[in-house]
Amino acid sequence: MFARGLKPLSIASVVLIIGAFAMVFFYAPNDADQGFIQKIFYLHVPLAIAALGGFVAGGVWGVRYLRDGDRAHDLRSYVAIHISLILGIGALVTGSIWAKASWGHWWVWEEPTLVSFLIVFLLYACYQPLRFSIEDPERQARTAAVFSIVAGAFVPLNFLAVRMAESFTHPRVLSQTGGSMPGDMRLTFLVSLLGMAVLFVTLCKYELTSKQASMQLRALKRRLAADDDEAWLPTGRSAAPQQL
Amino acid sequence: MPALPLDDAGPYVAAAYLVFLALLLIYVAIMAGKLVRIARELGELTELVERRQQARAEDAEEETVRQ
């Protein structure tokens, strides 16, 4: 069910990411203001955008789960948030490295962009413990869906609040005027963003396929155990959805 | 702040891209672990089904001999 199109997606991810990185180092010019260090931009910003987009996607799947009760939507929501958290760690670490090189500090607490992203990240860091704390699968899925919707709605609100706040040091990349990047830099950024988006979808598909295989295996074990009159099989508590 | 010279900026840029690579590699390693577990459990289940089929075949053979 989830494995369809995984191979072409994987190939597209590899081609796009390698292509994007090649463009970063061999095509895009050095920034006039920041110089070579600005190359981190092509990694840091797509990571952050993909992570935030994934959080919102998790909320959308949460809405779909609550609407029709399909457990596959719960799984999709869980996986989208799980992968977004990984990309979020990447965005935080690469941003911190860039901050140290550019501003001389690993972290600037006065900067709303940084702190707001950290708040969103920490909010979603509660998602898995929340799921793990609920044993009943139905209740777990429902509570997680509500969490993903509320937190997902918080992401664009947070983004807007940061746009309205005064920026101290962090630049505004996506402005209404389209930013001030020259064409070759903009093209490199867009290819990087596309590569990261495709990588996100590919990783989600990997995770979904792996989870589905585990679930099918568990169901098969349960059927065999039932044949042997061994109705009891230890399932164990898990943050991830256990069945479709 | 003025732009860092290439010698100073290089390690930071390399570190950022290495972080990304490390995240991907850690993810691949975790997925590999999951794949190994799935393969092992699948092997156990296959063995169980084969044993069961063998036992059924032996039972059927004994039944035929008894008749």
C-alpha cells in the first residue's frame, strides 16, 4: 500500500539532493555580504521549511483520521511528524553552526525566529511521549490526532507572529517582494528546497512501508499463534500505531 | 560582522553539511536494524510454518499406515 512509487522517489531524491549540493558549491556565487558561509543557507532553510511543512501535513492527516477513522491516516500523521522532528534537529543544528560563524554565538535568545522554531520543535518533541503514555490504541490515535491538529495550526500562526515581530539578527528569506536573491542563487535555493521536499516524502514512504511490514508480520504471528491455541502474544506498548 | 574568509568559513560549512549527512546515515542505520529484525522474524515464521506442514504430513502418513 505504501511502497508504491518508492523506487522512483528514492532515485529522484538522490538526483535532486546531489544536484542541489553540486549547484550550491559549483553554480551559486558566494554571497557578497556573508561570503562562503552563506552556503549553509541552501541546507538550513529547506530543512526548516520541510520540517514545518511536515508538521502541518501531520495535522492534515490528523483531521482526516478524525473525519473517517481510517488508521492509515493516523499512521501517516505519526510518520510525517516523526520525520519532521528529524529534519527539525537538522535545521536547529545547521542554524546553530551558521549562527556561530556569522554572529559569533551558537544561539541568540533575543531572536524571535530562532526561539519560535525551538518552541515548535519542543512542542512536537512531546508528541511521541504523549502517544506512548496512552495504551489503548483507539484513544492513542484520537488524542494524537487532536494534538497534531492543534500543534499543526500553531505552526502557521507562529510563522505569522514571527513575521510581524521585529527581527534582530535573523534575515527574512521569504518576503512578499520575493526576496532579493539573484537568479542563480534563487534557482539553487529552489532546487535545494525541492530536493528536501522529495527527500521528506521518500523518508516518509520508507517509514510507512517499514511500519506496514512490521504490522503485517505481527498480524501473521497472531494468526499462527491462534492456530496453535496460543491466543496470547505479547504486544508491548508503543508510541507508533500498532495496526491498520 | 564582515564576511569570514574561506579558510575560516570552510569548516563551518563542512560541519553543517556533515550534520545533514550524519542524520541521513543514522536514519539509514536505524532502518537497516528494523529490516534485519523483520527479516529475522519472517525467517522464524517461515520455519514455524514449514515445521507445521512437516508435522501434518507425518500425521497423514501415520494415518495412512494405520488404515
